[in-house]
Amino acid sequence: MSLDMDVEKQKNNPLHGITLETIVTKLVEAYGWEDLSIAVPINCFKDNPSINSSLKFLRKTPWARAKLESFFLYAVRKGKCTI
């Protein structure tokens, strides 16, 4: 696959260029750990949460990352977070 095709695929991806760390940080700033753990019920947000431990878990767990990214897009649409 050529670079031009990769760029074309990402053109409509609202998360393109946004790091996972940025997503977690913005959500924690907007909601706090407790509310984030309710909205996205993942243990890394409930049990002694930190940015680093959450990133470690989310990078290894595609289903959890997908849930978080989906919630981030929801929060952006609702005006709680900005891209």
C-alpha cells in the first residue's frame, strides 16, 4: 500500500494524529477518574488509576482502546473535550 493510499484512508478519521496519551489526559481533565471509570468501565480507570498505567493497559488491549476512543469522540461531540 502506498503512502498516498494511507493518507487517503486517514482523511476521514477524526482521531488521526491524536495520541492515546492526549485522549486519556483530556478525558481525565474533563471527567476525572471516577466519572471516566463509570462512563468507560475499565479497571485501569477504577483501581489506583494513572495516565501511565492506563496507557500501558490500553496499548495492549484493543477492545478497551476502542471503547475509550469511542467515548472520546462522544465527549468531543458533546463539547466536553476538544480535538
